[in-house]
Amino acid sequence: KNRVMSFSSLTRSFYANQQKDAQTTLSLLNQIRIDNRRESQIVVDCAKVLFDNYPSKMGEEKWVILEQALVAALDLGEETLAKKCLSELEAKFPKSVRVQRLKGLSFEAVGEFSKAAAVYSKLLEADPTDMVSMKRKACVFQSMGDTKQAIAMFVEYLQVFMSDVDTWLDLAQLYLDEQLYNQALFCFEECIVHNPHNFHVYIKAAEIKYTLGGEENLQEAVKYYSYATELSQTDESTGSLRALLGLVVSVKALSEVSRNSVTPDMTTVANWAKEQIQQIYSGASIPKGLPQIVEQSLQSF
């Protein structure tokens, strides 16, 4: 709470004064780093004040500010500022791996993916265990539409960093793009192992099981949708609408494949899900007539 107040206070102070002072500007940038905030516009505004008016006030903090400003400038498409920051960092640290990665990011930001890939390849030649550069190179292949290369690099990366949930999700999406559903399902199940409270991943896994079809897969889809519904419930919400709808249609599909596979518990939970869906669509902000349409649709299930 104190950090949030400190950031807010510094931000108000920075923008309130026409004559920006160096101390407030430096303190604001430092607070953003401490809080690990992604405040790109504020960072760029602060950096321009320091670079234009107080270059000597930064001291040794200059280099971390240049990196901070570079990343923010790339976020906002401020190419001139980004080039200035990168140029100074390269001049100061010509052999720095960190600076070379920033150079690769700069190429990525302007769509020069071949140049970015060349930067990461050079870094990997020097150090094949540089997993950060490997992941960036995989992202470059993904941006270039080279799905096979991106998949290969993500797989190699995940053999070392198996708990990187974001990369598992990226790899799952690549497999889905290639309609490799079983491989995508494996990725989502890895995500569940490492982050078992994320209901969105359960929904993704359930959707694949539903798409694959068949008695066993549909039973698994019902389970995954049930977990997602339970995890997404809060005091203010009855649960994810997507999970509730998935639960209803999965039980229906399972009954059509094998009626004996639908247990009394499945029927009970599907009827409960229908009630929750109707409750969601009975709110005051729902367009007139829509609750009736939803009720009629649910009757078919």
C-alpha cells in the first residue's frame, strides 16, 4: 500500500510541476523499478526530462535508466529515443550479453525479425546454454510464421525451464495452430501441474477433450469443465460462463455417445450449470428477450 501511495504521490508531483526537478524524476523512475511496474509513458517522459535537462545528475544510475527508457520506448514505438539509449549502452558495454539482447528486442519491435534472429543466434553460438536468448529466438520464429522452428526451440527451452507456464501456453497455441491437439493438451496439462488454480487452463484442456470427442475424452471434458467452474466461483460470481456452457454441452454430447456413461452426479451438475447460466442472463443489464432465448436454447440440452 505504501509503495502504491509513493508511486502515486511521485507521479502527481512530477506532472504537477512545469519545471521538472531532477530528484523527483529520479525518485519516480526508481520507484517504478522497485514496484516492477510497466509504466512506459511515464518512464519515457521522465527519461526525456533527464536526458535533456539533467544528464549529469544521473551518475552511475544512468545505465539502468537507459535500459529502463529503452524498453519503455520500444513499448511506445519511440524509435528515436530507443536508438539513442541502445547506442549509448553499446558504447559503454560493447561485449555485454544483456545489451545484445536489448538490441535483438529493438529489431523485433520494428519488425526486423531476421536481424533479431541473427543477434540471438550469435549469442547462442557463444553460449548454447543461454536460455533467455533461445526463448527470444523462438519468439522471433513465431513472429515470422515459422511454426516448426518455433516449436522446436520452445521444446528445447522447456526441457530446462519446465515450470515456465507462459512458454507452455505459447507452445500450446502453436500446436493448436497446427491442429496438433494431443500435443497442445499435454502443454495445458503441464500448466495445470505448475499452476493448478488457473481455471482458464482447465477450460482450454476441456475444449480440446470435447473437440477430440469419444466417450473417454468427453468424460475428461466434463471433469475439466467442472474444475474450471469451481475454481472460477467467487462471492460475487457464479463462475465462468464459458465453463458453465462447456459443462452443459459436454454432458449432452456424452449422453449422445453413451447414455450409460452419464452418472447421476453429472446430470445434477449439468442441471445446476443451466440454472447458473439462466441466473447470469437474468440480470438487469441483459437486453430484453435474451433470457427467454437462452432458456429455450438450454431446453435443447
